[in-house]
Amino acid sequence: MRMLTAAMLLATVSVSATAADTSMLNKIVDQAMNHGEVVENTAYLTDRIGGRLTNSPAMRAAEKWTQDKFRAWGLKNVHAEPFDFGRGWWIESASAKMIAPRPILLRSIPVAWTPATTGTISAPVIVAPISDEDHFDEWRGKLQGKIVLVSYPEDPADATDAAFRRYESSDISAMDTYEQPTTNQDGLKRRVKRRAFPMKLDAFLKAEGAIAWARMAYRNDGLVHGTGYAYGVGETPSLPGVEIAAEDYRRLARLAKTGPVTLELNSNVHFDDSDTNAYNIFAEIPGTDPKAGYVMAGAHLDSWVAADGAADNAAGSAVVMEAARILSSLGVKPKRTIRFALWSGEEQGLHGSLAYIDRHLAKRPAAVGEMAAAGRYGALYNYPVTPLPGFKDLIAYFNMDNGGGKLRGVYAEGNFAAVPVLKDWFGPLSSLGASSVVAAPTSGTDHVGMAAIGLPAFQFIQDPLDYDSTVHHSAVDTFDHLRPQDLRQAAAVMASVLLSAADSDKVIPRNVLPTQPKDSNPFEYDNPEED
Amino acid sequence: MRMLTAAMLLATVSVSATAADTSMLNKIVDQAMNHGEVVENTAYLTDRIGGRLTNSPAMRAAEKWTQDKFRAWGLKNVHAEPFDFGRGWWIESASAKMIAPRPILLRSIPVAWTPATTGTISAPVIVAPISDEDHFDEWRGKLQGKIVLVSYPEDPADATDAAFRRYESSDISAMDTYEQPTTNQDGLKRRVKRRAFPMKLDAFLKAEGAIAWARMAYRNDGLVHGTGYAYGVGETPSLPGVEIAAEDYRRLARLAKTGPVTLELNSNVHFDDSDTNAYNIFAEIPGTDPKAGYVMAGAHLDSWVAADGAADNAAGSAVVMEAARILSSLGVKPKRTIRFALWSGEEQGLHGSLAYIDRHLAKRPAAVGEMAAAGRYGALYNYPVTPLPGFKDLIAYFNMDNGGGKLRGVYAEGNFAAVPVLKDWFGPLSSLGASSVVAAPTSGTDHVGMAAIGLPAFQFIQDPLDYDSTVHHSAVDTFDHLRPQDLRQAAAVMASVLLSAADSDKVIPRNVLPTQPKDSNPFEYDNPEED
């Protein structure tokens, strides 16, 4: 009897909480869809502030503006939390022109954190595809006084897939398969190489007397990106580097096959070392039960600068802000604290969210040797994990960083046992098209570090729109590639889920605290045929 | 007996000719695929010469280079045939920058045949969508000193179709339906308006004290086009006009909704009135029978200048040249003359091919009144047609102007009775994928004028690739969007078909000599709801 009474009591509380939430969910949706500010705030971050490279003046403006907004909306504990990062860098103006055999302006962008040209420089080009140290010998003695075209001018692929799409139900069902979480060694190696190799290349080119280098954009149709990773103090390369649109680069390469080609570069870029810390921005709605822990939603506020960082990730940032605004304006009093996070340094290796882990959640052995070149990311899969006191307080983290598309549900990120609880929280959102819960893990953004240490950290499923095909990191990552109704829906979903999670009596089962996994194939040999 | 003998003699000749052709077809394919120059020549026209606006210095260079090539290959009667056109115009350099609220370089291009800015100009923008004279009143008194954004900043559509595709057999089968040829009044009205309205707009903007205007690119993803039609002597507008990429234009428009926006333009363009004639280029392989008439293949050599005019239409031009080179190098002795034509002024209204008709094929009543604003195109469907002596000599014309994609066969262009003969000529090309003959008519290029007066003028069916979606008239109409094997195949097909047609004993049945058609719906009323 007593046991029954206790169970009944719990059931009563649960029903009561659910009833309250359900009414509040209607208010949230009304706020998001009919009285929202997410569209205007996304436009402010993109059109007015523009691309927000970590530690650039534009990112500093965004850090200030977002805090001002949170405070104006009545959020609590609004603050910026520093972490060491590196140099600020920004483009004042830049151009690349072919001046011989005929004059044309090329579509181009300076590679992030490469130095300025000394005014306008011009020189003959040489096409010297170099993607590895093994290639240096072939070009030794041939680069003096040249602008070196370092990319292989690969032919374009046939664009046989639609650029823009939304998920069918079957696409989402296909994601609901359990995959053994891996330590993603490929991603790790790629990040090691993308920081380490450019420095070796710069030293080689400098030693050979080259005066600048250019690479080919990895997308076609005139798009440029400008991503670069030499952001550390003391890591700045010697030579200016520029990315040229694929069509323009291939034309240079073809012309250079049959005659001299002269390029003129002007890269009027600036470094800013006034503060080498980057900053994560936080805001909260305090919970009524100080011992109940917190739930958190986050998105990275930093971006690349070929355009305005709209889908990647003003959209996610503005949706996190809008969820905060909605819940604050509705005066919710959740049991758990709801924390809103805007990360910095994501584009250079998840720095903001990993710095948050280091400070609040858990320690891991530092990256050593080659891995150190991947920055904080190099320690991502270092074990054992040593939880900090705050480890237990994080009840759930939701990340938004897959563009501006409508939210369709959530990835359980390999936390198999979390699925029923997530279904409970996302269930009411089925008429918003956002109730899918799938087991699959995802990678490449700010929940990854938390998931890697067994914390309940999840990414939203989003309609892709033209994120992967066209806008991700590119010169058309602009506001107009977003869809206003999708942003409003995302804010409604995020606010609803945060409130459900903050009030829920259910607890997400923790994943195992990972240790170094065994080799997946203990019988493997090295294959000398593989690169 | 005598009759039988005559028929047998004819049959013998025919079989003998067919046998000779078939052997020659293998040589043609070998020349095209294994020893061809079409790829190098397309690259020369695009990479080295670049965009070839009618009467521009680059077009003049192309006119000379193509004739030099024809002569070097041993073609006969190589010459340039003048027709009156208008001014030369070219871009030395140009830029558009937003300077407030923040500085960014925009993707832009001066609109063809608009005047230069006086150095660098800057002014506040006003978004004043004007697409018709009816809209002038709304903006009167508001444009003084402004750069006027004249396009409505329409939201982008979802890009749910693949950019690149090849035809399935079913796509081609669907084209094989007879359609009543029309006098294409919609196309005619569009052409009238695209020449006449910009002049009225320019006069209005000038009278209102605006200093320049900008329009939005009609494609997304940063592409610009720069098409313009005020090419006539005495038609040059007063104000500089610029096309701005859709993403950049929409950003300007959004910002202008909530604050001042300042634009800086520099349009360093030049007019060249040294010769207001445009020139079609011709070359021939003379026929052995002077009374047998001629067959002809053609493509327009002129292009727009946002890029290099590769798919539109260096590809077609280089394939026509390559067919000439192949047939000349193989020493063919066709019964009929084979003429190769490279048209000019196509992009401004099929001027070159229509001038050819006026001079060699037939007379039509001149365009009058409003229709005169469409240039020669305005007389396209004026009847009655009065054949010139050369009318009967044109046995067949084949046009290539649907990009660089593989040839798949031919449109019979509504000449229903021509299908069996075309099948005879294209039949041997089935293993090259080019033997489809379909009845449907096509529009918008240089065979149209001939087809409109009942001549046997046909366009090739081509795999679309990314022609319509991406490259047509755009800033990425570059060589690398072509496919080398497709160009080689096209040259093989064109040379084969020309030779078959030049030697054929079959004659294409002429279409009827058109007269003014009856209204398709004699019971129609004007609907006042329609625009």
C-alpha cells in the first residue's frame, strides 16, 4: 500500500507537470510563429554584423549584441566565458586578377589567417599541385618569384543531385539504426593535417622564394570559402594565400599549360591581437530546484567569412536566442535551470564547447605529439575521462548546427537507452513535423565532445535545404538561403523540448563513461597498397 | 525498260554513294574522337579570347581567328559578311561595393551597353521595384541623387531539380509529338519589351535625378549575367546600370528596409564605334554539282560576357569548325556544297541569321510600330514571304546552340514530312547515341528564321548538362562546364550528317510557305483580369 501510494503520488506529479507543459507548449508555438523575433535577429547577425570569424571585430560585435539581447529579454546570469584561442583576423578588401594573357577579375578570397600582400603584387603563376610533403621535391628550384597554384585542377563532377531538399519520412527512418560510436580517427587525422600541413607548405614555399600561393575552391559555380587554420599566436604563415573559384582557377591552369599567365593579388587583411581569448556566451532561466541540474541548448556563433554565416550558424544561434526569449517572455518557472550557450571557435575545431567541457564537465589527458596540432580536438578521444563536479549536473544538451532547415526531431547520438525519454519530450511536436528520434550518431559540431565522454548531448535532425550542397562555408551562406518559417518552427521546437526536459521527471540514462575502445578488427594487417 | 534503266542507274549511284559514305563515317569518327581539335579550339575561344559580345574587341578577335583557322584547314570561300548592327562595348574593369552599413564587395557586372560611371560614384540606394511604365508614378520625386534598385527582391525558389542531367530515352520520345508551329507572339512581345522598356526607364530615372540603377540577377548562388539590349547607335542610355548577384541584392534590400545603405559603383566600360557592322563568318567545301544546292551547319560565335561564352556558344562554334576541319582533312568531294556559318548578333535577337535570310533567302515586310523595337526579330512572322533566288538552294540547315552536351539527334522543327529523310541521315549514328529524330519545334536560336519561312532548318537535340540550370548567359559559362568527349562526339555527328545530307539522293520535303495564320481561337474575348 505504501509503495502504491508513493507510485500514485509520482504519477500525479507527472500528470500535473505534463498538463502544465502542454498548455505552455501552445503558448510557445504562438510566440514563435506569430510574435517571434528569430527572423529579424538572424538578419541582424548576418546582414548587419556579417561573417563572424572567431576573435574578429565582427565576432566581438556579435558577442556584445547577443549578450545585450539576452539581458534585454530578462535572462539571468548572462556572461561571456573566455578561453584561449589565438589571433583575430579580418578582411578589409581583397582582389585577384589575371592580368595576362587577358585582364579579368577572378572570384577569390584570402585564406583565413594568412598575411596581407604588400600592396598589390603581381607575378607569373606556376601550377604545382602539392598536397603532401612528398610532393615538395618535384617543385624544388622552380618556384622563385612565382605565385604558386597548389591545387590539382580537378575536373568538376556532374551535379546530378538536387541542391535543395527536405527529408522524406523514409530518409529519417533510415537514420534510426544503432551504430557503434567510434573515436573518429579519420576526422582527427584530417584536423591534424589541415593545421600542420599548411605550415610545412608555407615554410617550403617561402624557402623556395615563392611570393604567394593560391588554391582552388572545392565547390563549383563560382563559390569561394576561404577557410584556414593558422590562427594561433606564433603560427602565422609568411606568404599570402588566396582561394580562387574553381572555374577561374581551372582557366588559369589551362592557360598556364600553353603560355605564361600573370596574376595580380591584393589582400588587404588585418590581424588583431588585442585579446587572444575567445568567448562563449551564456544566459539562463534559473531552475526552481537548485539540485535538479540543468538542461542546455547551444549553437556556435562564429562563422567563416566568405559570406554572412547564415545557415552556419546564425540560424542556430538566433534559434537558441529565440528559445530563450520565448521562455523568458512566458515567465516559465522550470524545475531545472535552462542554459543557453553560443559557442565560439567551433569552425576551427569545436574550441568553445571543448573549453566548456575542460572547465565544467571533465578532464581528459592532453593531446600530445602530432595530435596536438588538432588543437583541443586532438584530445577528444583521450581516455580515461575524469569527471568534474559539474559532470552530473548536465541533464541534457541539444545542439543546432545543421543549417536553417526545419527541425524534424533529434539524433540520440548512439545513446540507445535515451530514445524512450527523448520520444517523451519530442512526442508532442509531431504536428510540427519534429517528433522523430533516431539512434544514429552525428559528428562535426559542438555536442560531440560531450557525447564522447558519455554525457546526454544530442543534435537536432534538420531538413538539409541547400546546406551541404551550396551554402556550408561558402560565399552564398546568406540570410536569403534560409526559410523564415523553418526558423520559427525551430525556435518553437527548441523552446518546447527545453521546457519539457527541464520539467521532466524522467531522466536520460547516461551513456557509459568511455574508455579506450578495443580495435574493431584485431586481425588487421597494414595494407602497403593503401596510401 | 528505259524507265527501269533510269531507276536502276539511280539506285546504283545511290548504293555506291551510301557505301562510300559509310566508310567515310568511320574515318570521320576516328578523326573526331582520336585526332580532333575541338577541345583545344573551344578552349581558345573561351580561355584566351573570352566572352565575345557582338562588335566587341573580343568578338573581332574571334572573327579573325576563326577565319584564319578555316583558311589554314583548306576551307574555301572563307569570308566575313557584314550586316548593320550597332555599337561595340566592352568592360575594362568594374566593381560594386556596399560601403554602409558595412563594407563588402558585391558580385556584380555592368549591364551591357550602359555607359561608364564617371570614375567611382557613391550614393544612397532606394529600393524601387519598377518593371513597367505604370510603376513610374509611385516613385516620382523620390529618386533624386539615388542609386535605384529597380528589381523586386524576390525570394529564391527551392532548387529541387538536379542542375546537371542527360536525357533518358523517354525524355526524347516525349519530344516526338507534332505541334502546330506558332508565330510565337509571346517571345516577340518579350523581345519588344526588353529593348523598349529599358529606354523608357532610363529616361524616367534620368528625369528624376537618379544617378545609376541596379537590378537583381535572375539566378541565385552568386551568379550574374549582365545582358542588355541598347546596342543601337543613338540608343545608349544616360545612366550606368549594373546587375548585382541575387544574394547581394537581397541583402541590400533587407538592410534598406531598416536603415540607410550606401553603394559605391565603378563601371569602367568603353564603347567602340569604329565599325557598327557585325559579321557572320562563312567557309565552304564546294560541291561537285553546282546545281545541287548546299547544306549548312551553323552556330553563333557571339556571346554574353559574364564569363567566356563556352556552352553558349563557343561549343557550337568550335563543333561547326571541327566538322569543317574533319571533312576538309578527309578530302571529301560531296555532291552539294557544305557551308559552315558562324553567326554574330544572335544574343541580341538572331541578327546574324536573320540578316543572312534577308540577303540570300527571302524578303519579308519590315517590322513597323512597336514591333520595330525587337529589331530584325520583329519581322520574323511578317507575311507574305517573298523568296529570293537562293531560297531553293538551301537543302538543309543544322543549328547547334543548346550548350556543349552530346548530340542525341535532331528536332524536325514541325516539318513533319522531313522525319523519314532525317532518320535516313541520322540512322547510322545510333551507336553514338545520336539517331533520334523528333517532330517538336524549338525556338530562340538561329534556325528559327529559316524554319519560319518554310525552309528545312533544324536544331540538334543535345543532352542538357547544366546549361539551363546554371551556365546559360551566366558568370560560370566557362570551358570546364563542358565535357570534352561530348564535344568530340558532337563534331563526329555533325560532320557525318552534313556529308550524308550533301551526298543524299533524298530531298527534304519543304514545309509550306507560311502565310499569316488564322487565330487559333476565333471565339476568344479579352479577359480584363489578365495583365
